[in-house]
Amino acid sequence: MTSTAPTYPTVVPTQPPALLLDGITKTYRSKAGSVDALRGVTYHFAQGSFTAVMGPSGSGKSTLLQCAAGLDQPTTGTVVLGGTTLSGLNEVALTKLRRNEMGFVFQAYNLLPSLTVYDNVALPLRLTGRRPSRGDVHRVLDQVGLQDKAKRRPAELSGGQQQRVAIARALITRPSVFFADEPTGALDSGTSRQILSLLREATERAGQTVVMVTHDPVAAAYAERVLFLSDGLIAGHLDRGTPAQIAAAMSSLER
Amino acid sequence: MFYLSRQTVSRHRSLYAGSFIALAVGVFLLGLAATATAATIAYSGPVARSITVTTLGGRDLEPRQVRVPLSDADVSGLQTVLSLVGTISGFITIFVIASTFAFAVASRRREIGLLRLIGATPSQVRRMVLGEVLVVALAASLTGAVLAQLATPLLLSKASYTELAPVKLEPASPWVPLAIAVGIGLVVAMLGARSAARRAGRVGPVDALREAALEPPRIGPVRITFGVLFLAGFITLLALIRPSTGEGVTPLAMFTPMLLVIALTLLAPVVVPWVGRLWALPLIAWTRVSGRLAQSNVVAAPRRSASLAAPILAISAIAGSMVLSLSFAADSAEATIRDTLRAPIVVEGFADLGEVPGVTAVDAGIPLQLIRISSDDAELEDAEGIDPAVASRTRDLTAISGDISRLTGNTVAVSKEMAGFDSYQVGDEIPVTFTDRSATKLRVVAVVKDAQGVNPSILIPLDLVRRHAPTAQPERIFVDGVDLTTLNEHLSGTTAHAVPAAEWEAEQAEGVREGNRLGLILLLGPAALYSAIAIANTLLMGSLQRRHEFITSRLLGATPAQIRRMVLWESGLVGAVALSLGTAITLTVGILIRHAMNSGLTDVPMTVPWAVLTGIAGICLTLAVGSALAPTTYILRRSQPSAAVD
Ligand SMILES: Nc1ncnc2c1ncn2[C@@H]1O[C@H](COP(=O)(O)OP(=O)(O)OP(=O)(O)O)[C@@H](O)[C@H]1O
Ligand SMILES: [Mg+2]
């Protein structure tokens, strides 16, 4: 992780995995019947890795992300994040883990409309009871290229700018794992590139781990590994694929 | 989290404007009741106009000194009314605040989920919601208090020299009463918002990611438990409505529906969709699409519908029950007066009828007031001095126990109601103090039927009255054995005149109704005003929140008229559900009270104040539909379908 060139750091096997999924299944039950969204997923996300998760619609990508982040309880199986087993935690402990160790970026930008950009970014720190330092907030805003928009409200920003605010908000707590669900789903290719570079920078510069769900082969190509999900199971993976290779793998999966 | 609360409130101004107004008006009414009560407490009549007596005390009661003001300086009537006004205002305020905030939380599920996602703990979210309430409540309570202070002189000048407070009232120091009103406002707001805050704390972080604007329909076991408890309380109170309820009818008519209103509101997420489905049947048959849409909107969001229905239910049930019960009370009073009076003629005023030829009975009872002392209190009571031999011929003085003919010397006959309240039995001694300050004990010789309007609750021998109030004179005389014209000829030249008994009875009944009307206006006026604000507020809020939905529908090709129709049916449906529940409560309470009061009476007239009742329903429905349609029209006019894209 000393090199700044776009070569991927090799995973050091002695390091503990940043995120460990062990035999995760998830069954949604409702009046209409039950759906097996995940049917046994085991995977280790190495620290500092950038992994894209792809798969047909309804294959369980979002469900996987939510279970991995402790937003939802898996039906069976365990999730271990940075050495902590999530299933044993109560709501408050889980929340504290979430705000200290995890960052989220979603397709809907998920900003609080009542707060300015500055306040939105500072919010996670305030929630921990810390007083956000101006320098910290401006540093992350700088990092996402929004230093001059600090006083605006989300409604006064473009979609790409809002997404960058969301990333800045995720960055400020220096989480060890980023969860992103279609972060570029609603953005044009130029803006997408900015967002993806920011995520990749996080893995390269700070050794943070990124798990990103996407439908876009170009976006997935930013990751060092693409994980394919089909019907609630891991169907395979592709390392350092080009967009064309990834697209081909996807279409063979959808067939 | 307080910092966040402040930001949220200023952002969601439309969501909180309603709560602000509702609470400000609530505190205004409470404050006004408080400052006016302070004025009545501060009022001290001339010293000669009151008598201080010592209560008896009892097993756990210390005897205490009570200063009883004499009739012409009595402000307790006003105090009673003010405390009732305060109670109703407080009740409705809890209600409005609870439903407003439940609504605010339900419509901000995603935002709250987002907070949880980025690391807010459930208790932080709870505190944020409570903080929001505090921001709104502080501003609103202070505004209400200032308004109350400004309006106090006006209220006092209107209340002075009336039947309720026949004295001149001056404003007292406002600090304590206003502080109390503000305090109550804050506490009430916090109580009202508690369940909303708790529900907000249960929103999970995934809710930020799901498009689930619709809340889960299940309601918690705690809510159900409390709903059932209040229902049980309601049934208990209903069981209390029995013959002999008498004077207790007004509070019972007020509190009984309140309990059921609370019960139904707690259970509303279950009850409202159910009744809504029922009402939607004819609507769907008639309108097809818009009726069906309205039905599914009402049924699929039970919490929201429940919030919208709650204030309509509250005011229609409470106002309806009181109007109907008091009207029925007047009916039964009318029948009682008719049944009690036996003499065919009543002379209004006083004249000596000794030498009118043919007269067989002249029942010239003399009214007076005396202080009755019980174990914990001493009160000024109306009494009448009668000659039992004559009076039992001109009126029905049937003794339930004891013997009325033994009413001589230091004795008393009490009404069944008073005997019931204070458990007096024949042979007991009641300590009294007359207005000439002489104290004595009166032995109970009989308990007689209640006959408000003809007999006061306390009857004493005529001699006793003459001794302690030598100047007192009869105000009406019941006469038998002579015809009306002869009697009126005899009375010409005096201020008195004779009327047939039926006419006098009708006058008395009208007097009762008149008094009820004044009471209703005083009690329900502020509550009605307040509920109107609440109803408009919730619906306004509801429609403003649906801006996006309306615009999306426009984008999908719905015409503004179609959307307006849907909103019309929807709000109409919610209104109908609330009003039908309100009607059910009104009928239950009304019928039971009527049944209780009419035991032992025959041929009781039945006066249903249709105009007032349909008026209440009409206003509720108009308000409901109007305040849903107005913002919808506004939104539709202001926004083009393209706005849905951003
Ligand atoms: N809350 C829920 N209740 C019931 N079923 C659900 C729920 N959430 C997801 N599912 C079902 O679980 C399966 C997996 O859903 P998931 O959202 O994980 O898919 P996805 O891979 O993210 O799809 P997409 O690419 O369309 O976002 C789907 O069949 C979906 O219908
Ligand atoms: Mg998904």
C-alpha cells in the first residue's frame, strides 16, 4: 500500500479479514409466501480490498450487503466485522459499531434535507458525541471536491454532488469498511468516474475495505475483484477484469 | 440531538405549524382558565358576607376551618366552569399533540432510518423527536401564555356580574397561573409525543433503504393493553350511570365519552380500517375508481387514517354526548317537575292569600340558604321551609324512608340524592349554620324523592325559617281549590300573579334548558374552536405531505379533477368513520343516561337537539373535506407534472 500507482495491492494472507461472512442465509417471510434471498454465502473480504458484487436483479445483492452491514439479521450464519461477531450485539452496540467502523453510500443519496452540506458531513461525529473540528470536515469536503459548497442544502446540489457529500459523510469517521449499493446507479459516466475513484482512493490510501454492489461493468472494473451472485449463491468471481470481460461473465450468468 | 431537532423543526415548518397553533391555543385556554381562577381566588368579598365554620372531620380527616361565602358573593360557579374548561382543553391538547407527532414520525420514516444508518442510537432518535416537541412546545406555550395574559381583562369584564360570578372580578398576579399553564402545556406536549418518540426509536436503519412509506399495520401489545384498559374504564363509568346519578350527570356525560375516545384512538389502527371498509362499500358501488382508491388509501395506512380521524372522533363524541345528555336531563327534569307538582295553580311572587274564598291549600314555602357541614367540607345549600301538612297535598313529598309529617322543631327532610351522596339516614343529625350565624343540628326525619325544580334538596319546618330568616318571603305559592280568574282578580294590584301549573312547569323546564345552553357554550365553545383547528391541522399536514404522490399521479395521466375527487372521497371516508364512531359513543352515553334518569318517571318527553347534533357533524365533515381539498388544489395548481422528476 505504499505505491500510488493504479496497481492493486496483493492481499497479505496473515492479516485478519476485514469482513467475514460464514454460511449466511436469509429468508424473507411474508403473507405472500417466503423468499430465500440468500442460500448460504461464505466469503472473506480482505482488509484494503475493493470488491464489486454483481448479479441479476433479485439475486440477493442488496440483501447480502444489508446482512454484512448488520442492518438486517441473517436467518442463519455469522458475520464478523473487524473481529466482532455481529449476531451477538444488541441494537445500541450494533449502532456504535456501525458509526465507528462502517460507511454507507447508496443510490438514493440519503442526505438529511434540513441540514447544510457541512452539517450533513459533520452529523456522524456529532452522533458519537464528539465535536467535529472544522478542519476535519473541510478536509473531507476537499477530498470530494466540494469545499465551496459547504453552506448549501442538498436540494441545491446536483445528483453527483449529493453523492459526493454522502461519500464525504462516510469518510469522516474513517470507517474500516465501506458499503455501497449502486452508488453510481443514477449518475452519468463522468460523475460515476469521480465517485469510483474516491472509493478506490480510500482502499489505496487508507487501507479501507470497500464492498460495492453494482450493475455497471465499467464501475465493477474499478474493483480488484468482482463477485458474481446468482439466486442467493456465489456463482464465481473475476479478478482485475476489464469491463468487456465482466460484461461477458454477467451475460453468461444471466443465461 | 437538540441541535438537530431545531434544524428539523425549521425545515418541516408546515408539519409543525399545526402543532404550534394547536398547542398555543390549548395553552391560551388553559392560561385563561388559570388567570381567571386566580382572579376568583383573589376575590375577597366583604367580610360580613362570609361565615367561617369548622368541618366535622372523620376517621382520617382533621377538622378544618372553611370560609363559606354567602350567595351574592359566590364565585364557585365560575370556578367549576373554569376547571372544566381547563380539563377539556388539556385533554384535547394531549390528543392533538399525540396525533400530530405520531403523524410527523410516520411520514418521516425514511429520514429517521437514515439517521439510524449513519449511527444514531434508538435513544438518540427518541431524544431528537422529544427535542422537536420541546422546541415547538416552548414557543407555543409562551405564545399562548402571552395571549392569555392579554385576553384576561376582557374575559374577567365579561364574566363579572353574571350568574356564575355575581361580583366584580379584577385580574390577579398572572405569574403563578401562567407558569402553571405553560408547565401543563409542556408536560402535556411531552406526554402526547411520548409514544411517537418511542415509535421513532423503533425505526430501523433498513427503513432508510426501503421505499416503505407505509408503516406496518400491527399495533403493539402495550397499546392494545391500554386500549382495552380504557375500554374497561369506560364500561365501569357506564355502570355508574344509574338512577340517582342526578347532578353527576354533567361530569359523567363528559368523562365517559373521553375514556371511550381514548380507547378507540388507541385501538384506531385496528378499528378505523375496519369501519372504513364498511363505509367504502356504498362509495365503491357509486364511484368505482376514486372510491376504491380512497378505500385502499384509508385501509392501507391505518396509522395515518387513525391520526386524521382522532380529532374528529374526539370532538364529535364529547360534544355530541354532552349535548344529548343535557337535553335528556332537561327532559327528565321537566317530567319530574310535572309529576311532583300536584296543585293546579302557581302564584309567582308573594301575596297574602288567606281570605281568598274557596282556597283549600296555600303552600307558601319560604326559600333560604344555610350552610351544611359535613366531615370534609361545608357548603351553602338551598333549602325551603315548608308546612308538611299543606305541602304534602300540593306536591309529591312521598317519603322513601321516614315520615314527612314529623317535620317539626329542629328537623330536616333531605332528597334521595343528597342522602345518597352523604349517606344520611333517618335519625342522623346534620350540623348546619344559618345565615344569622346561629349553629344547630337538624335531625333527619325523612328521605324524599328527588324533585329538582320544585323541591330543593333540604326541606325544613317553616317555623325554623321564620326564626332564622324573619324577612325571607315565598317566591312562588302552590295553590289549590280556587279558579284562576278569581285568584288573579284578587291579586290585581300586587306584583304577584297566578298561572296554571302546566305553564309554570314549562317555564321551569325552559329555565333548565337555558342554563344548560349557557353551560354548553362555555364548556364546548373553546373545545370546539380548538378541535376545529386540530382537524384542519392534521388534514392540512396530511395533504401537504402527499405532494410527491399527487405529482406522480399527474405524471401518470390523472387529471387534477380526478386527484381532487380521490382526496374528497378519502377525507370524506375518514370523516364518516370518525363521525360514525362518535355517533355510536353519543348514542350509548345518551341512552344510558336517559334510562338512568328516567327511572320511576312516566311519559318523559324526548327532545333530541337535531339541529345542534347535525350541525356538529356537518361542521366536522366540512372541515375535514375542506382542509384536505384546499392544500391539494393548491399543490395541483402550483406544480406541473414535470416536478415529479426532481
Ligand atoms: N423486505 C423484503 N421482504 C420480502 N422479500 C424481499 C425483501 N427484500 C428483498 N426481498 C426479496 O429477496 C430477493 C433478493 O432481493 P435483493 O433486494 O437482495 O435483490 P438485488 O440483487 O439487490 O436486486 P436488484 O439488483 O434489483 O437491486 C428478491 O427476490 C426480493 O424480492
Ligand atoms: Mg438491490
